[in-house]
Amino acid sequence: MSELVSCQIENQVATITIQNGKVNAISHQVVDEHNQAFDQAEKT
């Protein structure tokens, strides 16, 4: 399974990016990974 959502944190700013092909569709996997990225950002 590939990573569809990435989270980069720099200087206390989180940038969450969706990389889901040409359509950037919101699938269940994208929603789950998006929530994980928010959790990661919230910890900093």
C-alpha cells in the first residue's frame, strides 16, 4: 500500500499533502491517512 497522505512539520507548521493520482479522490484510505496526519501534527 502506498502513502497517499504526507505530513511535513517545519517551524511548528504542518503541511499535509494528498497524493492520490490525477483525480486526488477522497477514498477511505485517504481519509484514514489524513486523520493520522492530523494526529501527527497535533503532537508537535
